[in-house]
Amino acid sequence: MAAGLGKRMHSSIPKVLHEAGGRPILFHILHTIKSALPGAPVAIIVGHGRELVERAVRGCKAFPDMNLEFVQQCEQLGTGHAVKCAMESKWGSAVISQSLPVLVMPGDSPLVTGALVAELAAPMKRGDVMRLLTCEVDDPHGYGRIARRGKHGPVLRIVEENEATAREKEIREVAVSMYLFRPAFLNASLARLSNKNNKREYYLTDLVSQAVRSKKKIDVLKWHSAAELMGVNDPYELSVAARLLNGRKLRALAVEGVRFVDPCCTIVDADVEIEEDVTVWPGAILQGWTRIGRGAVIGPRVVLKDVTVGPGANIKAGTVAEKSTIGERAQIGPYAHLRPDSVVGNEAKIGNFVELKKATIGAKTSVAHLSYVGDAELGERVNIGCGFITCNFDGRVIDGERKHKSIIEDDVFMGSDCQIVAPIRIGKGAYVASGSTITENVEADSLAIARTRQVTKPGYAKKLRGEAS
Amino acid sequence: MAAGLGKRMHSSIPKVLHEAGGRPILFHILHTIKSALPGAPVAIIVGHGRELVERAVRGCKAFPDMNLEFVQQCEQLGTGHAVKCAMESKWGSAVISQSLPVLVMPGDSPLVTGALVAELAAPMKRGDVMRLLTCEVDDPHGYGRIARRGKHGPVLRIVEENEATAREKEIREVAVSMYLFRPAFLNASLARLSNKNNKREYYLTDLVSQAVRSKKKIDVLKWHSAAELMGVNDPYELSVAARLLNGRKLRALAVEGVRFVDPCCTIVDADVEIEEDVTVWPGAILQGWTRIGRGAVIGPRVVLKDVTVGPGANIKAGTVAEKSTIGERAQIGPYAHLRPDSVVGNEAKIGNFVELKKATIGAKTSVAHLSYVGDAELGERVNIGCGFITCNFDGRVIDGERKHKSIIEDDVFMGSDCQIVAPIRIGKGAYVASGSTITENVEADSLAIARTRQVTKPGYAKKLRGEAS
Amino acid sequence: MAAGLGKRMHSSIPKVLHEAGGRPILFHILHTIKSALPGAPVAIIVGHGRELVERAVRGCKAFPDMNLEFVQQCEQLGTGHAVKCAMESKWGSAVISQSLPVLVMPGDSPLVTGALVAELAAPMKRGDVMRLLTCEVDDPHGYGRIARRGKHGPVLRIVEENEATAREKEIREVAVSMYLFRPAFLNASLARLSNKNNKREYYLTDLVSQAVRSKKKIDVLKWHSAAELMGVNDPYELSVAARLLNGRKLRALAVEGVRFVDPCCTIVDADVEIEEDVTVWPGAILQGWTRIGRGAVIGPRVVLKDVTVGPGANIKAGTVAEKSTIGERAQIGPYAHLRPDSVVGNEAKIGNFVELKKATIGAKTSVAHLSYVGDAELGERVNIGCGFITCNFDGRVIDGERKHKSIIEDDVFMGSDCQIVAPIRIGKGAYVASGSTITENVEADSLAIARTRQVTKPGYAKKLRGEAS
């Protein structure tokens, strides 16, 4: 069920697309179902922001091998109506014809584990028409309460918050919108659902009382961990869920050999992979499809999104990188900024206050300080002095390109405070003197220089200071 | 009561002026009283650092509409003496003449909520001469214990830590220096207070036993949340209070539609306002009177103090800004530094390792990399290349100003590695070639260039390397 | 006992050398023993990575005054075997000859406090042959369980996890590898130890049943804090231990007068010292032997390793420094980078995006923006403009040095965008014009300039834009 608007999210994005752990919250439950029930036919009930949800799911590389269908719920008439839409769809017909049990899960509960899905979807005993998941919570406000005959007797019905009496409101065992149904019972019962209640909605929870009235048996699975069942309804709950998901991810990685110096201050998205013997300093944020190779060090406050870091590389404090590749034993930062499409070779060095953008840096090349390298290819063993700038934009468009390309071949020595005006090529082994603005290609092994000879005026500084000379 | 020295703070600043949540701790209780008891006459009892406290309160824009008076306690002779000073002041006379109940609150309890103040200040029953706030705590050490007749009987007296017997020390119900008094009872009782105790102090707590001795009735309000009553006595407690205040602030904002990716690592001062649909990344520190417009994104580790951020702006990782204004949909950072009096226009871009200081940046203007723009006005649609510097200081003072002004008009294209020596004006649409040091004004639509032609010496690099040429 | 491999650490470093709180975990217990039992002869039992462990301990400046010996355990045959190796060593002979009680502690429990060591090592009653430390834990899995006669009767034996029956596994009182032994009993019992168990190891825990069988008395010390006894076996436990150590350190400092704005996000290594009235902002990481002087401010995300900060200095956001010294009231950052061997004088200013390396900066000197100062000595009251670069490397080696030295004497004014090509000296009071590349020494009070005169071409910018001129 992923059709809700999520008004309390205060956002134009559909609720289930809000991210926790770097994934839309809907994706967490899809991942869990994928691993717990491989191959099962899954219907995603969409409504608000339908196209956005479909596009997001279709666009994620994790789900193409899932048996997924989208079912549209045009009006939001309650959970019972949502499931009815699914059962009346092509997907529903297939399920009924094969008599497959129907697992109903909310799309906004990203903490559900595979163990829960497996237990909830396990075969029912003969005679049971449904299995109901419940949980004891400290504060049951807002949940459907489980009304039982006596204190521990069989379940009678689920009472929604706005239908509950003061006494019922004190019940702490609640329903959490997760069920398993026999398809025939589900179909028949949905047909009989009524919306004669305060909210004029069709409640899926009413199927419990239907089963009771028709003397059908209900299996109850009372889950031990309320945290796992947590739904996300506002940004506060989203942030709590994100913290819990992050804690799980970090613990799993740490047990497998990743050293987090302070786990409390580190964020690792769900899809990130880190090899063993990696050290991650506090404040690191590892996002998207980032991959970290064995023995690498990720310094404090490093932010990596969709970055591949080679084994033994050292990414120092405050480095920010996106959609880039960093070679083995490369040294990056502190405070380097790798914009998309940067490739740094093995044992290369990118130092402090250096910006790369669409730049390929050869092995053992050094860009150690305060430089901007954009739209450029640097060879191997190149030494780039401090204050270097690729002038990749001159305000004009050439051959349809706004930005022009710089090529620096192997073994070039570039002095400090040099600018090269693209398009340009600096040949292998060339030497560019400090302080030069280079506008023409430099042949291999040449020296290029473009600066003015120094003039010194003795005593003139005194004059500038207004002192007697 | 805000007269204490706070020796355990290890600081020359009076205790109540130490900050938590970006406000002096005294201000929190003032804010709470302001909203819970609007218009009530408030006396702030000051002693140590009196002038500092008065100046701070008078200087805060939140309190001018409060009915505030300062009462001086010249010597620190105990809480009873402090209240006596207040009652003997002009404020006290007015209170007595109007027979207003007197609420006594400590100035160092920043977590007190409006709900507590409202309940404590609610009208007393006829016959009650005072209301006493108590609380059960896990570790009562240091608090005045509530001695009762029997276990749950009426209160007999409050026993200070250093007067308590071993048995009394085990009592976990404690007093927390918050009371409501009938003014007549208060006045009469204060006159009878004695300092015959270990510390030679006048204890306000003794009013309880006075009431008991004279068979007056005491109402006891036992508060549920010990955390809310927490006093601050050393920097450790200050930091704990700050965490709790921050947690409250974040939760309140999140429920209203602000997305904190990881609330644990984010700090938002009490006076900051954030609109809905804003995303705040971990490590952000939002201080002072900062305002964030709808839909903006505040990246990881961004530090903003007294900054206004327009709707839809994107402030990227590590940006630090103070007393500045950022326009709608502007892009700032990562690692930009906006010093005071910077104004960035709508859709402008300030990129990595760029420093602004007293700089106005026009709409759609771009200063994308490694630049310093100080004492400058930039027009709209200006393009500033990498490595740009406003040379605003030449070691001399002109017309009384140490720093000189740079003006760059609309649509200027500034190449990379340019410096402009202020005072200077670059006219509309002018073009400055890369690598130029500009010392004279440039007319509109002109090209300015100040660099040396490149000379290339074939094979010379080999010589430099000591290879056979 | 520090001989274990620590396979679950997924690392080539021996387990006890992994760091928590900036110290190898072994060092924590050594520090604790040093202060609780000054002068006691200590044997460190080493095995895996023996040389590394010995070198680390010998190399630490905290331990030279300890009475330390290393005992080699060549094969890892269990805890009993480890202690046997120690008793058979020269250290063991001395201990036996002096009849000193033998305290056995694991090397991987960094949270043990001095109070615990003192109680565990306190004199035993006559007749007791050993003292056993136990603790109640929530999850006893993996620990040796304390089997007693009846529920609270005397201890019978310790049952290792893999030898325990289902019933024994439910016991929550566990042993934690900490003991005190009479040396004669220890020696005699070790001789009788057998390895006839599932793991073919000699268990020290078997000494309990030996004592019971021979009707010797065992003293049991049941410790109240399980957290303190925590062992480190994988990177997750290492990170938990590090958090707890950090929390202790911060609390101790805060009570003594250090203000941590948010203690949750701050890391201070065990050996760091901070004076009172210092403010530390969130995200600061203070490492190694860092010292912070009174009244200094450490801004958000500052990373200092082995740095001395003078009183009243202000280290602003994101500054990273290592092996450097910062003078009184100096202003550093935001985002300054001090590489090793930097010395910043009193009241000097190092601003944003400035890198120092082997640089000495005189008092009241300012390097305020985007500069690289390497292998340099700057005098007092020097003003360095934005974009300054010491060109300390020209690709050649001179007199065996790759990097050459720059000297800037007192009162020099260096304009913006200047480079000086080392080796070079700029004399006292000299003035260097903006945009100059300085290649020759500049005499005192001279003006040096090396730039091209500006040429302006009216209307030419229109041409560049392709507009009709």
C-alpha cells in the first residue's frame, strides 16, 4: 500500500518516496520482500503521485528481477478499498486463480525485517482465514486497538482511534496494517465492507470482525519489536526511522570488519558497500551506491555520493565527492571537492582546496593545493603547482560546447599560479614557469613562460608608507 | 533569581548568561514566563555580574514588551534573602499593594515549560498560603529533601543537603526552588527568616516549616518530569540542558514539516525559524536569528548565524555564513565563507572555497571557485572566473578607509586569476582577460588585459631536468 | 594478557593495538594499573604481533616509569597457558619469591576503572586463595557462567559457553577474566590444568573448580557495572568502547570547566588536556597529545592532532591541524590547514583556505585568505594578501633538498596574488605589488613589482560576444 498522500509530510513528494537511509521508504519494504519471498508476485497500490512512484521503482536497479505490478487506487477511500483495488486488478485475478495467500503490507514501514515477513507469510493452519500482526506499544494513540474477549482471549475486532471508547483507548495491543489472508476469504469479505463510520472509509481492519461474525478462525502473530513496525507519517518519524536504519547498517558493517571511530556521528546509506579493514571517521556521510575498498580510510566529515574508492586510499577530512572514482592508495583532501565524472588514478594526490570537475587524473600525479581542474585530462606523474586553473570557459560557445578541454600529458611540471586557457595541450615532459598564463599549446619537453621580469625600487616602500625616504 | 555567581562554571561570565540553545539560560525562563503569564510584572534579582545581566536582557529584542524590573541583591545571603530584596523593592510594594501572588523561579532552569509555569501559577485554593513544586529524582544528592509526616502525609519541611541526616538523605522527593506565595504570607515569613544554619544563609525553603508551624496550608505540586526542572550548575549540566533544548526544538520543527536527515547531529538555536519542506543535513548548526525559507536545503555541516536564506536556496556542505542574506534559489558552497554583510541575489552561485565580505552579489551572478570578494558590489549576470581577488587593502588609508571598494557592473565577464585593485569600477558588459591585474577602471563593453605574451623554449625542460638536450 | 590474535577484528594489527580514545586499547588498562597500583611489577603476555605490541608500549611516553616486562606466549593454548607462561618467566619467579599476589587482567577491556583494580587487588582475607570477579549481564552469551551451590551459595565452577548445558546457559552471572591469586596456589594449580575439553585449551577458569575440589576458599567480587568490564572483540565493540571512553572524558573535563556545546558530537582523546573556560563546538576532534589553553575557543568540526593551542586563541570551523603550535589569541580558520611543523605566533591570523606547512608565522602577522605558505619563515606584523604562494618546489633538488626556503622579514606588505620562488628572502618593510611573481631577493624597504601594464580595448567585449561593434 503506497497510495497515501502523507499530508503531514508537508511536501509535494508522495510520502513513500521520502528517503531514509538513502532510499525511498517504499524501497526498504520492497528489498525486504525481495529477499524474504523471492519471486512472489507483488502489487504496489499507488494513488497520490502515482507516476512519480512508478518511475522511481522502475528506475531503481535493484528491482528489475522482481515480479512487480502497479495497481491504481483512484480515490483514497480507506485501506479496505485499497486492497479491493488490488484484488480486482489483473494481479488479483491471478492470485485468486492460483489461490495464493495475500500478504498486505504498508509502504511506509521501512524498518520491517525479513524475519517478520517470513513469519507473517508462513503457511497458515487449516481453517485459519487470516493472520493478524499485533504489537504492544507504550503509547497506543492513533493505532487500531485489538479488542479481545477477556484479557487474553480471542480477538473480537480492531477499533480505530476515532471509533474507540475511552476504555478501548487504553488497550496497548494494536494492529499495524500487516496481514496475511486466504484469497477467497479476502475477496468475499471485501465485497461486504461498509464505510458507515465517522470517516466514511472502508477499513481493512473490519475484516477481523467479519471473520469473527462468520465464526472463521484468525491467527494472531504478536510481534516483539514495536520499533520494527514503526510507520512514517511526518518528518520527525522519518528522521527517527532513518536513525534506526543507519544504526542497523553500521552495526552490520562493523561486525564484518569496518571500524567506525564513532558510530553515532556517521551515516551510511542502505546500498553502500564497504570492505573489511576500512576505517571510517565521525561525520562521514556515505551515500547512494558508494563502494569503499579494503583498507581505505574515510576521514572525518567526508561526504561521498556514488563514489568508488580503491583499496588503501586515504580520503581526508571534509572531502566532498560525487559520481567519481578514486584509485588505489590515492590521497584526497582535506577539503578536496570532486564534482561528477572525476577519475583519480592510483597513488595520485589531490590536496586541500582543490576542485575537480570532469577531470581525469593519471596515476602518481599530484594536484596538491588550491587549484581548479575542470574538463581536463592529466597524464601520469604530472606535478601541478599551487593555484593552478584550467580556464575552461571564456564566455563563448565553440563547436556547441560552452566548456573547452585541457590536456596535460605525462611528466609535465606545472609551476605555481599557472592558468591554461582551453582548448589547449601541454606536451609530455614540458615545464611551465610559475605565474604564467598559457594560451598556446606547449610542445613536449619545452619550457613555457609568460610573466614579466621583476623590477625592484629601493626605498620605495617607505614612500608608500608616507615615511621620509 | 539570577544573582548567583556560578563558581562551578569556571568562567568570568555570570552563570545565567551562559548559553544553551543560543540563548543565555536566563532568557529561556523569561520566554516561558512571557508566553505563559503575558503581562505579569517580573522582577529579575541580580547580583554577580549585575550590569552584564541587565545589559543582556535589555539588549534582547524579545523582551521589550515584557513588564520587567531588575532588583539588586548586593550580598549573596541565600535564596530567602534574594526574595526579600525583591519584596522590599518598588516591584515588591506594587505586588503587595495589588495582593498579587508571587511566583518564585530560579534563573538557571532553562528547561521549564509553559505548562509547568501555568500550573504552578494557577490560582490557589482558599486557605493555601503557598504552593510548593516537588519532584521525584533518581539521585537526590544536593537537593533539598521533602520531609513529610509519614510516607505520603503533608509536608513538614525541606531539609537542605548539608543539614540532612543520613535517613533524610534517602528521600527522593525534592524541592526545586519553584514556588507560588500569597504576598502577605511571603512578606511576613521573610521577616522572620533566620540564618542559624551550617552555611549562615537565609533559606527560602524554611518558609515551608514556618507555614507548618503556624498551621497554614501548603499546596504541593509534584511534577512528573525531572528533566524539565533541571538546574545548570557546571558546564556539564549546561551541555546536557543544551542537548535537551535542542531535541525539543528539532522535534517541534520536524512535526511542522522540516526534514532532519539525522536529528542527533544537528543543532538549531531556540530563536531560529524554519519553514516547511526544508531539508537539513547532519551537522548543520543554525544559530541566532537565522531564518530559512520554504523548500531550501541546508547541507551537511553548514554553519549559519543570523543568516536569512531564501526559499529554494541550496546551501552546500561546510558553508559558513554570518549576518548575511541569501536569495531565492541561490546555490552556495560547498565550503563557501560568507562574512558579515554579504548579500547574495536570487539564483546567484557562490562556489567552493570562495570568501565574501561586505559584498553584494547580483541576481544570476556566478563566483564559482577559489575567490575572495571583499568590499565589493557585483551586478547581475556577472561571471567571475576562478582565482579572482578584490585587492581591497593596499596598506594605506584613503579618505579614512583602510579597505577600498570594487564595483563590477552587470554582465561583466571576468577571466580566471584576475585581481582588481580597489578603488575600481568595471563597466557593464566589460571583459577582463585571464591572468590580469587590473589597476584602472574599465569602461563598459571594453576588453581589459594585463599579461605577458607566452614564450616557449623547445627542449628546455630537458635541460632543467639535467637531461642531455 | 595481550597475546590474542583478534580474528574478528578483520585486521592485520594485533587486537590490543586497535585504538579507542586515541590510545591502543591495551594502554588504557596499563594507565589504570599505573595509577591504581603504582610501582607494581607488571608482565604483559604477548603472542600475536608480539614485536608490534612491545614496540608500541616501549614507544609510549606514558610508561617508561612503569615496572613492565614482556612475557612471550608462543602458542595460543588458552588463558591458563598464558598465565603459566608468565609464572614460568623471570617475572613469575620474582613474584613467587616475594610471594606477591598475582592480579590477572585481560588486555582488551579498556573501560576498567582504577576503583575496580584497587578493589580487586585489595588484600585477601586469610585462607582465601583467589578472588574472582563476576558480574550480572543481560545477555550472558559467550561468557563463562558462574555455577553456584544453590542460587546464592558458594561458587562451584565456571562453565565456558561451549561446555555449558542449556540450563547453565541461562545463568546471568558471568566471569570476566579478572582475578587475584595467591602465587603459591596459582603455581600449583596451573601445573595441574588439563586441556581435556571441546576446544583443547587450558582454561584459567578451571582454577575455580580446582580450588573448590581442594576445599580452598574463593572470594567473589561481584561488580556493579557491566559496561566497565566490556571486552573488545570486533570493530563494533571497539566503537562502543570508544563512545563510552569519550563520554567519560568529556564529562570529566566539563565538570572541571570545559564547555562542550553538544557533547554528543565531540571527540576528545584520552591523553588530551584542556584548561578551564575553554569552549568546544560540536564535531571537534581533539587527538593525541593536544593541549588547549585557558579561554580558547575550538570551533565546529575542528580537527587537532598533537597541537598546542595558546590561551585565548580562536580556532574556527573546520580547521585541520597536526603537530603544530598556535600562539595566544591567534585567530585560525575557518578551513585553515596546518600541516606538521607549523608555528603560529601570538595574535597572528591565519584565514580561510590557507595551508601552512613547515611554516613559522610571526606575532601579529596576517595570512588571511587562500594562500599556501610552505617551508617558510614569516616575521612579525607581516601582511600577506590573498592568493599568495611560496613556490617551494621547482622540480629540482638543490643541496639535497627538494623543497626550498622562503624568508619574509618583519613588516613586509605582500599584495594579492603574489608568488615568491624559493630560495628567496623579502627584506624588512618591503612592499610587493599585487600580481607579482618574485624570483629575486627584495631588499628591505624596497618595492618589488613584476606585472604587465593594463591595456584596455574599448568596445572589444562586444566583438567577443559576437555583437555588432
